[in-house]
Amino acid sequence: MDITAFIRELLFSHDCVILPGFGGFLGNYSPARIDKSTSTFYPPVKQISFNRNLNHNDGLLVGKISEFLKVNYGDARNIVEEFVSGIRKKLDSGERVVFDNIGNFINNQEGNVQFEPDRNVNYYLDSYGLESFQFAPLEGYDVRKRIARHIDKEPVDRHSPVRGTGVTADHYADRFRLTATYRRG
């Protein structure tokens, strides 16, 4: 039985999913970023890595399989062990093992398992629906000029009449205070 769908589902809600007897998948957060050379904006992502030393059963994956398939914990553990055994046989025979939307594995010349993540999937739920996009920089726009223009303006005189009314800004402020006091009291 292929259990990669369970691993994928757990990666969305957990930062570490261990495949007992094989290794652990780790979700590493990377914040949003801008590539200024291409004017491309990238959303935050959870990048997946693999650590073969995290291979002890923490119960997360086996528990998920047990719950979903409605089998006891021991039977679910046997399903995982058979899956891992199949992966190891394929890797030992030189085959590439693909976990859909997670990544692929291959043995290198030294016999060590190498993992290449699938970079097309973002497991960070808060980035759901966000994609990278390009935005051309505005030509001739300098925020420093805009700020300097506002600094040159005179502050509002609270004692001079509001344009076209003959009433001062202080009058409106006093009226607001009275209304607020009346509503509270």
C-alpha cells in the first residue's frame, strides 16, 4: 500500500513527519522574499528536507493510518514496515523512488539515500492560494520627494476658520467632545 498521501497530509499540519525505519521529513519555514534582479515577489513557503537519522516511530504516521483505515495500531505499523521494505528494495536495485508532491529518493555511489524535494508544492497553509508574481518597478517615482513635499506644507491652524464655513477647527473638536460625553453619560 502506498502511504505517501498520509505523509503529504501530515506535512501540512506538522513540521516533522517520521517514516519509521526510513527517515523523517522536515518542514522548514522560509519567509516571503523579493528578487530585485527580476522584480519577482515570492510568498512564504515551508520547504521539505529529509533526515535519515530520524527513523524511530513517534506514532504520528502510524496513528494516522490506523485512524483512517480503521485498523489497530499493530496492523498499521505492519503496513508502514511493508512500505519501507519496498522502498529499500527499489533503492538497493538502483531505482529512483518518487513520493508524489514530496520529492524523490536515490542511492548515491556510497550507498547513502539522497533526497530531492519537489519545489512545486508549498506546505505552508498560510500561503494557500499565493503564487509568485512579477511587478515592474515604478519609473521616476521617488518616495523621498513625496515626503519632502509634505514636510514643506504649513500645519493646520486650529484657530482659523474651516474653509467655507466660518467655524474653527476647535469648534468641531469641542462639539465632538460634548457628543462623546453625552453618549457615555
